[in-house]
Amino acid sequence: MIKEIRQKYNSDFTPEAYHNFINSVWSKNNNKIDFRLCETPFFFDDNLKDKLIDSCNNIINQLKTESFQKYASNAVPEEFKIANEDSHPIFLQIDFGICKDEKGELVPKLIELQGFPSLYAFQAYLDIEIRNHFNIDDRLKTFFNNYNFTSYIDLLKKTILGSSSRENVILLELEPHNQKTRIDFYLTKEYIGVEPVCITEIIQEGNSLFYIKDQKKIRIERIYNRVIFDELERKNINIPFDYKSDLDVYWVGHPNWFFKISKHTLPFLKGESVPNCYFLSEVNLDDIDLSKYVLKPLYSFAGAGVKVDLTEDDLTSIENKQNYLLQEKVEYAEIIDTPTGFSKAEVRMMFIWNDEPILVNNLVRTSKGKMIGVDFNKDKDWIGASIGYHF
């Protein structure tokens, strides 16, 4: 970590600045706070940055292989397979826990990955808000590959809009105005001009889709997809169009990649930063020490259903073992020095993949609990969502 920057940030910090920061950020969300923002960003040095980038490159090289395409071909449940899939995802997230190796050096360890969008608009906005309220060295940046706010938003805009007009492109979600990530939808509209539209409001005529805006029926050419389709089934949502048919729309972020690059991918990957991972249906429980593994359901989101302390009875009672993973535990290092104790960090590396995957930005979540997440950090401060700065 960049010790001198951390020390200066902590000494300059005031509760008033944080309060003003929070109020300013959530003003874009009708002053509704949907998730906790950390009092501090993350500062990572060149050594950790290089390790994160190298780990991402190793993983992406494996995702580009024919053997991965074959491996992932059965990842999408039949009921969610959608036509006109791209050869690769448009959006890719790779999440790492920051740990220490036997030498005490910081190293990234893969936690999960997703062929699905993340908070692409919000993270760019968060950088601006942090700089507006805290003293961040001008040399520090959150973006990668020489992007800045303007060039990054331009790339995001070209990726989402393509050659279509803004009104013919929508951000598709289930009840977008009720989602915890809605601030990202509002910022996407502000920066790019696309409307967040609920999937239940789509109209189908033949192979064409439409939505209503200002009492006008508007043709949809491109869908910036934020819908998690298995969530629709869990909630028994009636979808008013045949999403499995050969629709005359382009999916910006094809839904199949939510499944194809996901927890399902973890057993395929190898590398120094990749913990061992197995399908529960393929492992002999006599051969592994359960105290060193966590149980993860394949089809869940935002950490739902993860079980940390396992017994053999927990596993033998599971019926659909092919839908669960055993992943080797990683020990997050307590690395962020805060006024109320050290916290741990998980870093998401965010890619946009048009011709080639380009690392563009990052997202950080910090914790003082047993795991990353709200349930493990009740009544704690200097934890939550943020972003990482690097030289």
C-alpha cells in the first residue's frame, strides 16, 4: 500500500467532509442511500497493481481458448438460453480478495468473475465526488490504459449505443427504480442518454421490441442488459415478450454470458492467483479438508447462499450437487489502516470487451467482518463500497 498517502488521507479526514460527500453522491438518487460508501478509497501501489493486471491477463487468456468455449457450452440452463449470442462478453468483471503470501507480500486471489455489467457509470462518478470532497493527489487515478473521465465515457457510450440513436437503446432491468444499483442507471441516463426500462413494460410485435416513452411507442434496437434472467424465474415474473426467440435487437451484454462466465467458470481456471475450486458433484469428500473450503451455489448473486463453516452433513444433504462449488478459502489481509482498526479489501477489475478486453476501471469493497458484505459489517465504520487509486 502507499503508506504516506494513507497517513495523509487519514490525518486530513473529517466527519464533516464525509457527511458532505454522502449527501452529494446520493443527490443523484433522490437523496436515498442504497448502500454504504466507505469513508476512504483504496490506494494500491505499483506492485499490487501489476499483480492484479497480470492475474487478469492470465484469466482472460484462458477465457479466449477453444477449450473454455467447449467447457462453457453447457453453462446456460436450457430455459434461459437466448439466441444471437456474441463470441465473447461485452462486459467482464474479475473480483480479487487482497491477501498476503508467505513472505507477507500483498497478492490477489480470485473470488469470482462475471460476464455481466457492473457499476460502469457510478464508479466514474464516484471518482469525481471523492476528489470534490477529499484531498486526492492529482497524480493518482482510478482508470487504466490511459483513460480519463471523458475518454472513458466516450468508450462506454460507443459500446452501449453503437450506431443507434439514444432513444432506440434502453437499459433493461426488472423494476429498475427499486434496485439497489439504481443510481448507476440514473447516471447511465445522464452520461449516455438511455432510459432504464422495466422488462415487464416491453412490447413485442413480430420479432421487434418496443417501449413507451412520452406516450410514444419507440422501437428498441439495442438492449444494455442488466436483467438477471434466473431472478425473473425465482420471482415468477411474467415476461411480455419471447426472449428466447430470434429477436431483431442487439444485446449489449448478451444474457448468456451471465452464466457462461460466472462461478461456473471457477473450476476451469488455473493460476497462481486462482484458488482450487471443484464442482461438489465431482469431489470425493474424503480427499479434502472441509475447513479449508467454502460452499457456493452456482446460481446466486451478491454472495447469497455462500456457506463458510462446513460439515460433511451439510454437503451430503444437498440434492443437486452439480449446482454447487467447493472453493478453497482465502484469508483477506487486514491492510487498510483506519482510525477504528484495519479493514480488508476486495477489488473488482472492470473490462469493456469490444474487439479485445480493455481494463478500464475498478471497484473496491472493504470489510472488517468475517466476509465482505453488509451482513458481516453491521455497526462498523470505514467499510463499504469505494474505488481504488493508483499511480
